[in-house]
Amino acid sequence: MFAPAIALESSYYMNVIKQDTRTKKEAEKPLPEAVPIAFHPLVAPNGEAITPVDTDFGIVIPKIGVNAPVTPGVDPQKEAEYGEALKKGVAHAKTSFFPGEDGVVYLFSHSTNYEWFVNDLNAIFYLLKNLTAGDLIVLLYKGDVYTYKLIEKRVVKPSETSYLQPISGERKLILQTCWPPGSTTERLLLISELIDRQEVQK
């Protein structure tokens, strides 16, 4: 009954320990100055490469093991519409921009405080609460890779819908889920800024 959530939490904390160990070892072996440092955001905390499940529109959050498809153009005001989208993965608010455009991308998905509902609800954002400033969030869109860095976590009332309106001129990403987990009392927003874009050779 509790297996899915326990496995998620255990895997997360084991990866944190492995990442700390790996970081220390890497720090002890500095690269020669002549060697360029390549940026590879699709790497799990244990050092293994991550293969995105959807490169047309997908999201990967290495620290908490999120790797899911994103349904584009979902109306966040129509429960039937977003309910279907969340069964498949993460929803992209149709009022927001797409990666690569000059505006804020807004994605939302389920969370829960009931461990046995993690799979039933497809609670992809179950561990979103564990992210901290500086953590990476990667979006795949039409084959290109967009990497964002978390800069702020904010809890807002459901009535605060200004974030759902088109916000132009900022290359940011907002992830939203319910807060506290399993409740609809408030909303948890994670705001990240774009730090890297890797275009696929066309």
C-alpha cells in the first residue's frame, strides 16, 4: 500500500547521499584549464544519463526523479480538460508561453499527502516540495533542451490567478501544484529562470 511513496522517498534520499559523495570526488580532481566544461543537465544524482520520455514536450527534474510528458495548451479553468491531461502527465497552461518564446512557461500537476494515491493520482509533482534554490528543471520542446534554475518557492491562495495570465518579456518557468499536498487550500509555485538552451541540429 505504501510502497510507491516509500520507494520514491527512499530513492530521493539515497540519491542525495550519492550526489554529495560524487561531488566531493569531482572537486578533488580539477580539470586542466584547456579542457572546456560541457553542460549536461540530463544527469541523475547517481551520475547516470537520463533519457527523456518525451522530447516533443516533456519535463525532467533530476533531483526528484521526475521524467514525464507535458500536454500542451490545456485550459486551467476547465476541470474536465485539465483532469484528462493530468492523467497522462503534466499540463501546460494555454494562457502561458512555450519554451523558446519570450515569456513565462506555466506547468501544473498533481501532488498528494496520501502515499497510496501517488500512482492513482499520477502525482508527478509529489516530491516538488523537496526542491531548493539552485536545483535544475529541464524542459524538452520540439527536440531542444531548456534548462532552468530554481530561484523561488511561493505559496499563494487559489484566488491569485495573475500567474496564469500571459507574462511576456521574461524567460522563466513556473511549476504549480496543490499545497499542502493533498489539499486544495493553497498553491505551491516554484519559479525558475532559464539558464541554458541547447538546440538540436536541424
